[in-house]
Amino acid sequence: MADLSEPSRSIGRVESDKLRIASTRAELSTALASRSATAATVALVPTMGALHDGHAALLDEARRRAEFVVASIFVNPLQFAPTEDLSRYPRALADDLALCAQHGVDLVFAPVVEEMYPDGAPEVTVEPGRVGAILEGASRPGHFRGVLTVVAKLLNLVRADVAVFGEKDYQQLVLIRRMVQDLSLPVEIVGAPTVRDPDGLALSSRNRYLSPEQRVAALALSRALLQGRAAGPAGAAGILAAANDVLAAAQGIDVDYLALRSTDLTTDARAPDAPAGEARLLVAARVGTTRLIDNVAVTVGSGNELPAVS
Ligand code: AMP
């Protein structure tokens, strides 16, 4: 696990008549207990901050689903390997609070690391199982153990009825649903579609690391996924070939994986017994030192049909 210490920070002034900010578990508890009696249901949107329109869409979805919306902002060291970008992960708390206020958030929980892990790294963690060991889990060992552990803690601390997560991190969403099912956690998990820039690039806090040239190179990811999706009628091999063609021709990206899997990610969609129908096409690549991920839903045809012209 990465070093648990974090840079110091300050919370800027927020112009909002209703947004409350809790930085300790005690403040969180007090704020939850003192909410209006009419605010019965609580929705949680967990984030690592550096918020953008993708996060805003999750906040809006939460607003539609519950009377009291909590956003957490916590860069979780448990999900970063020592070699990863924990210390340089973008932090923009004042802007984040302004975005939360604009999107009708009632309460922001923004704890420091010591508040979440008062005894250091936890002894007991959530084991993500087989789906946690493939794709992102293969490239980032321990990542999903850290994610599931912090999400379980946040769900417990906030006592959320509903929690909203983005399809942008599709494998994370699948694993959180599985955790909730396997551990019988009393919360409804809602997935929200990926928000993209008009040119197709999936919004990500890490996009701010990209130079203008790297941002152009990064567009190959979404282009490859769209080409793959358009080749759906050609079957699994045709989808992967179409997406691969785009990635192979792209400059300035170093592909980690391109995978076509069942929607629950348990099976490779190229397996001989894999059923035709809904599947997920996922990609990860490094652009310079920045690791980007993206995915789309695809419909896998039998392979005898002609691909759609895109
Ligand atoms: P993060 O702050 O990157 O940990 O993300 C917090 C939540 O926002 C996760 O549920 C992400 O899947 C979601 N998210 C991040 N980017 C996007 C996006 N472009 N569209 C929709 N949701 C997103």
C-alpha cells in the first residue's frame, strides 16, 4: 500500500445556504442526525475529488433518488500501489465544494486519511474475488481490495440507502454490486452512464495530467471502443479486431489491455460457449505516464451478420 500520509489542505469558503461540510466521523454523524425529518432517504456519491461533469451527473442522479445527498471526497491511499500517483493525484477541494453546492448536495464528507484509517492500514479488508484479479486488478494488484474496503466503510459511516457509481469504472461498479450482494449490505447500487467530452474522451480527473498532444492521442481509446461496438454483428472476434485496428494505428499510446467480456465480467466473450448478446468492451492504456481506462456496452452478434457502417 502507498504511504498513508497526505499533503495538507484547506477548505475554501463555499457560497451555499445549505451545503454542510464534515471532515470528521463525529461531524458526519451529527450532520446526518440533524437533517430534516422529511429527508428520510440518504444517497451517497463516493469520489476522490477533482470533480468534473461526470461526477456532477452522479450527484444529479443521487438527487433524483434520495432526499438527502452526501458526496464523499477522499483520495483513498489503500487503493494506490506505492508506485502509483497518490501524492500527485489532483486535489481541488474549493472547486469541488462549489460544484457540490451547485448540484444540490446536502453534505460533503471530506475526511483526512487518519480519520478513515485511525490505526493505519486496516487488518481486515474486503477480498474482491476472481473478478477483482483480472483487467484493472491484474495491472493494479490490491487496487480493488482498497476500493471495496473504503466503499464498505463509507456506506457504513453514511448509512446510505442508495449509492451512485459511474460506468466509467465499470469493473469497480460490477465489484461493488457483487460486494453488496455477497455481504448482504442494505444499500441499493445505481450505475450511471459515462459522461464524455464532445469528441468522445471519457471525462476523468486524470485527464488534467494530459498535454494537448497526449489528449489527442487519448482519443484513440474511445474511437477503438466505438469501432468495436459498430462491428457488433460480426461477433466477438470481429469486435476485437475492429477495436484493435484503431489501437494499432494510434500513436503515443501504450495499450495495457483490450477485452470483451460478459456484462458481469466473469467470462471472456470469445469463449466457444459464450452466448451472443450483451457484453462489455473494455480498454486500458498509458498515455505518457497517465493511465486511462474506458469501456462501452456492445451487442455481440453471431458473426454471420455484416457490421454496421460507422
Ligand atoms: P473518482 O473520483 O475517479 O474515484 O470517481 C468517483 C465516481 O465518479 C466513480 O463512481 C466513477 O465511476 C465516477 N466517474 C468518474 N468519471 C466519470 C465519467 N466520465 N462519467 C460518469 N461517472 C464518472
